Amino acid sequence: MTGVNVKSEIGPLKKVILHRPGNELLNLTPDTLERLLFDDIPFLEVAQQEHDAFAQTLRDEGVEVVYLEDLMADVVKDPALRAKFVEQWIEEGGVHTAKWHKIIADYLDSEFADPKALVEKTMTGINLSELDVDRSNSLIDLVSSPTKMVIDPMPNLYFTRDPFAMVGNGVTIHRMYSVTRNRETIYGQYIFDNHPDFKGTPQYYHRDYAFHIEGGDVLNINDHVLAIGISQRTEPDAIDTLASGIFADETSTIDTILAFDIPNSRAFMHLDTVFTQIDYDKFTIHPGILGPLTVFELTPGADGKVNVKRLDSDLESILTKYVGQPVKLLQCGAGDRIAAEREQWNDGSNTLCVRPGTIVVYQRNNVTNDYLYKEGLDLKVIPSAELSRGRGGPRCMSMPAWREDL
């Protein structure tokens, strides 16, 4: 299937984009963890085994799994696109001198002729010791450690939810909160501009726009309602811009955008770390989102303007109204505050719905999982000791490209 079709969070999942963790994780060091947005260093071999189990779980449920690295490799088989991509990647990697542009481009061309090997190398990063260069006449080269990263790795890439997001039959390609992660969106740009399976998809947001937005904050409630979090990593200005783009597209059926103002913290990083839909009438939530809540309703106005209305209510009332039926909110940690805080840290509320009532969850969140079993959910449990170190769950690690309409 070509194009995209994602008009809910729960429609039967048919096609998903993943990224298998690669050697980019081997370039994480204790000194770079904070800058690269990690709390710990995952053990790559086990992380890959866990991710392979995740992918196989999806295949066993009838989902076509495609990998970001393979899609990008298809694009750079074209020599002209390869050359353009390499130059752009080097520039965005923070290399601004003609000398080092040439050194790095020559290295990639000579050592990574295979398209997929090239793509994986751009994800892994480059350190100084890999490059055969005379360092004797350059002060910066002489004082730099041979292990210095000339271009940083992209260790967060296995969270494919964030660099771009499917909205109905369109896509939003993001400007991300951090410099580290914003570089990841280059792959989405090239894939949606050039890959035969995705070229021509309406683009509602572009990576060169001024304001930050990330895919973990974008939830498709149904074919008319989109929810977006105002969070640590998504700015209200970006939601205004995105709303204008969606409402201007005559092919889009979305006529309401709900902007949820959620706590600005690491544990509540994105809207999907606070709640995810798992059935027609059920959501997993973190109890910290209960109580008074400020939500803004955005609708199309006259002359291309966007109308904004403030809604002061609670989560259950708001979801009941826009989902169209009474909803049940299932708390992470089964209502136990300590369990909720612990399992929220390991994304107990961040589930991936395969079809209504069937969800992929992390094994380690046993308190929440036991509770969900008792509520009648069909859980597909995946190992998560190493994957969870990146602070993202099954929804974070997946970008649905096609769901059947409900």
C-alpha cells in the first residue's frame, strides 16, 4: 500500500515504520548522555533482540513492518539525491568548513558505497579517528581527542514516533525541541519528498518552520478530531501553524484540534506519555493528568483564520465529548501512586494499539499490565530491559503509516 492513512489511534494497524537500534548507541558515552537526551547507555545487543521481538510481535498480528533505514536507502540509490543528502547531512551535523566537508564526503563515498550502509553510517555518526587526515597544521585538530565525534550519532532514532507524524492522509514533518533530535527529521524530509510509496503525501508542517513540535504529542482521536499536547517539546505556536495547514487542505476531514496543556517535565515529556487510546472507550492514563485540565479547541474560522476556544474541564469529560461515547480512564500503576510514578518512568501509559482492545506493552510494567488484563484488554507483551532506557514505550517506537478506518 502507498500513501498514508491514519485516522485514529485504534484502527487495525496494517503498516508501521520502525528503526532497529544500531551502532549509534555505541557512540553514547557518560559525558554525552545529557546532550544526547539519554539517562543511561543501553546494551545494544539486547536492545536489538528486544526490538526484533517487538517487530515480530507486530508481524504476527498482520502488520507490515518497514524500516526507516530501508526507506531512506531506497531514496539515496539515486546518485543526485545521495549527493544532495550527504552535503545537507554534513552541514546539519555542524561541519561548516569546506575542508571538512570534503574530507567527510570523500570518506562516505569511498567507504560506504552501498546505500543502506551510507544511511546507517549517517545515523551512527563519525569520530575523528575514522578519518585519514593530516592533523599537523590545524590547531583545532591538534587539540582534539582522536575519539572526538566530528558528527554526533542519533541514538534516539528508534523512537520513530517523533520526527514526523501521520495525520489522516497527510504528514507533519517536525522541527524538534533539541538540536540533537532535530537532525533526525532529515530522513522524513527525503522520504516524503522522494520515496515512491510516500511522495505526494500532503505535508502540513515542515522541518524548517520556526516552532517546535514532536510526534509524541500528536494523537488522532478520529477522522474529525486531532489531539496535540502543549508540552516540554511542543510549542503552542507550532499548533497554530499546523492547524492552519490542516484546515487549508480541502482533502483533510479534520475540523477540530484539541490542544492539551500538560505538565512541563521529563516524566510528562509528550502527550502520549500521559495517555494513549487502547479501545473504542478506553484510555491508559497517568494519574497526574487527572483533575482540572486546560484544553484549547481550535476550529476553522473565516478567511483562513483559526478560532480558539478555552475549555476548562477534566480529561474524562473532554474525551467523552469528542470520542462520542463515555470513556473509561485506566490509570498507570492501577491507582497506586508509587507504582504509577515508577512505571510512568518506564512508559506504562505509552502503549501501541494494534486493533481495538489489543495493545503492545512493556513487560516490566507488571502492575499496570495486571490491571489492564483484568479490564479485559488483550496484551502483547514485549521485553524491555534495554529499550526502556531511552525513556520511550511501544507507541514511541512506532510510526503507523496505515490503519484501517473504523
